[in-house]
Amino acid sequence: MSVEQAKAFAEKALKNPAILEKLNTDGADIVAIAKDHGHEFDEDHIEAGQAHMDSLTSEMSDEELEKVAGGSISWQTCF
């Protein structure tokens, strides 16, 4: 369980619309969703994953953002 795993999951989520959809559902369990996709971390690492996701999306082109669009992702609001 680590910050690195949370960051790796954030990267995977941005590339996978199915994961993004799961994360966008009300009451989504981020830790469980991550574990289902091979990443293990605990709630203490969610903030690091969110920050990494935010930094990645701020670096994406408009075309890349459009591909992963479907609403904003905020792991914090999932709890």
C-alpha cells in the first residue's frame, strides 16, 4: 500500500473509461475499485492519487481531455 500505487491507479483510471465511470458513481469505494484493478493502497493515499490525477489532467491536451471526459473526477467526493 503506497502513494506510488495510488498514482499508478490514477494514471490507469485516466486511460480507462470504465474505471472513470465506477469512480464517478455516488459512494464509490476508491480503495476497492483500485484493488479490483491491481492497485493496493489505503484511504491515507487517496489525496496523493487525486493530486497526481489533477496534475496529469492539467498537462493533457484538449483532445486527450475530451477522450476521458464524462464529468470531473474527484476521489474526495466519493466518500
